Amino acid sequence: MRIGELSRRSGVPVPTIKYYVRERLLPPGELTSPNQADYGPGHERRLRLIRVLLEVGGLSLAAIGEVLEAADDPEQPVIKVLGAAAKGVTPLEEGESGPELDQARDDVSALLGRRDWRVSEGTTAAESLAGVIAALRRVGHGGLVELLEVYADAAEVVARADLDYVQRKVAREELVESVVVGTVLGEAMFGALRRLAHEDVSVQRYESRVAGGGAPPVT
Amino acid sequence: MRIGELSRRSGVPVPTIKYYVRERLLPPGELTSPNQADYGPGHERRLRLIRVLLEVGGLSLAAIGEVLEAADDPEQPVIKVLGAAAKGVTPLEEGESGPELDQARDDVSALLGRRDWRVSEGTTAAESLAGVIAALRRVGHGGLVELLEVYADAAEVVARADLDYVQRKVAREELVESVVVGTVLGEAMFGALRRLAHEDVSVQRYESRVAGGGAPPVT
């Protein structure tokens, strides 16, 4: 199909498609004449993936580029693609260091040891977890760190289900794409569910009934 | 303390502190002379909270302002503060609508009914979950929607533990602050743990051993 049709089908404007091609997020179309290129269903699918990672997953274009590069390289083991996707969703870390962060890193190592989780040295998720733990203590809510085991139990259940889903994919292309989508959108899915569950549990505990908008202040 | 000391203790530059006061994120200090104000430990604590929500939680200053406004208003029920915090972490929604989003909203309603989760009409988390489900289908990974129940089970366990922690707080001020911190940082904590568990489960399934950086491609 021509670029105009690709734009109509994917909802992505033509200049944006051209920009993605220049930035190597999208492979170029096949040239059919010096100024005309032909795009296929693979392009349309890739465009939808980029938009979802951008708009729903909140990844930057740079992060998407890294994830897709890992996904497109058939030499890359699945676990590296997973790592690239995980890095993309990791929020910016604070440049800070200090005794709090060192202690938090020790806590993360202890947790990994206790649970016998084997992860590679210096993996971004471990650093990101240490950052969260240090931040909780810094704002005087170190008590929330006690919830680490409950969270880790839940995370393990969810991660197993994720990988079960991924393993059903036979073709590598489909498999790595489901890893990327699952890592990024799974996080958004869990976050939304946790907030819904919060609302339900607080209604049960703090309010006797659900009221439209005129609920009396119950503190 | 003077603004200079508040800056040293919190690590936040003086112009930034002044900006937060102008934007009403931070209450002004008590004037001790026409051009000098006195700040207390409450200011320091609030500043740390703002920085953590900004840097670790990834909230915008506008979102932080809304959360703090709800938290500071003693008339606001706890559930509304929770709602404001939840809204802050919700990623931007796509403006799109259409049959996919309508179907996804029906799926969310069905899920809420099945689990007997009572949430208020049009709560942002429900809309955000519908957006994720529609996005999964749009990129051809509607199969991940099957994991909704596993995710919801895990989310319920985590949400209960969160509220147990929050309920131990006696003073309202402490309680609402722990709601805000728990909602925002708890999400980051779970995300990091899920990614760590992914890595462990993939190592178990896709690689026989963990190698430093020269792991052979196993796809």
C-alpha cells in the first residue's frame, strides 16, 4: 500500500510515519519507483505497536527505539529483549547516592537471596527497586518496605502467568513482540487494577455506602 | 529555619523552593520580618515528598498540586485523596474512542461485577484499564486480556496489604500522606519486582545458566 493508505489505516499522520522511518523505528517501504514506496501489513502492525508503547505505555521514542532494535535482532536472546523493555518502563532514577541507597541495595540483594531469584548483576529493575526503597525511607514511610514480601509474592504469580502466555507463541517475532507488549502494558494493567482494588477496599473500610458525589467526609 | 538552611537540608535549590511556594505546593514560611520567613520541619517533610513524587513517581507538578490539595483539605474523605493520587499516576489516555474501547469498557464492568468490586462510576482507574485492554487488542495481543483475573487476584492481595499499612496510621495527616506515597511508590515497587521476577522466570525457562554479558543467544 502507499504511505497515504498506511496513514489512514493506522491513524498516524504521514509526516510522523516519515519521521519514524528516518529514526529507524519503522523499516522503510519497498521502493516501487524513485519517489514511491510500498508498505505492507508488517508496517501497519509496527506502527500500532509504536503508538501503543508511546501513548499507553508512556515510553519515550528513544526507549522504543532500543526495545525494537533488540526485538528485531534475531541474535538477541529473549531475555535481553525483556531487559530492554524493562529499561524502557523504568522511571528516571535520581542521580543521588548515599547511605540510604546503599542500604536499599543491600535490602534488594537480601530479598533476591531469600527468594532465590536469579537476576544478572546490576539489572535495571534491581536498581530501580533500590531507588524506590530509599525514597520511601527518605519521605518517612520506610514502613511500606515491610510490604516487600507481599508485593514480591504477587509479582511472582503475575510474572509466571506472563511467561506462560509468552511461551505459547511459537514464532520468535510474535514471541518478542508479546514480551514487549506484556512488559509495558501489563504494568499499566496491574496499576489500574490495584487502584480499582484500593477503591473497593477503602469503600468497604471507610464508607458504609457508595455515594455519587455528595459522599459525606469520612476521614 | 531560614530558606537557605531548608534548601541545604532538603537538597532543593532556593529558587525551586520559592517556585513551589508560588505554585502553592508548599505553604509559605512564617514571616519574621518583611523579607525573612521562618520554615519548620513540616516544610522540609513536604519538600521531600514533592521531590519523591516528582522524581521517583514521575508525577507532573500539576498532578502533585492536585494530590496535595486533596491531602491538605481536612474535609476531603480519604477515598478522594486516594482518587487524586490514582489520577496522578494514570498515564495519559488516548483521545480515541470506538467499538474497541466500548467493548473494553464492557469487559471492565463485567470484571468489576464478577469480583464484586465496588468503585464509583467513571473512576479514572476503570477508564485507564479499559484503555489498556483496547490497546492490547489493537496491537494484536488481546490474548493478554485472559490474564486479567490472575492480575486482579494479585492486585487485590497487594491493595489489602496497602490499606492494612495505611490503617495503622492514627493521625489523618500521616494517613493521607501514606496513601499518596503508597499509591505512587507502591506502583513503582511492584513494577520493579515484576520485572525482577520476569528475569528469574525467564532464566529458569530460557537459559540453563546465568552468564555475565557473553550469554549465548538462546531464542
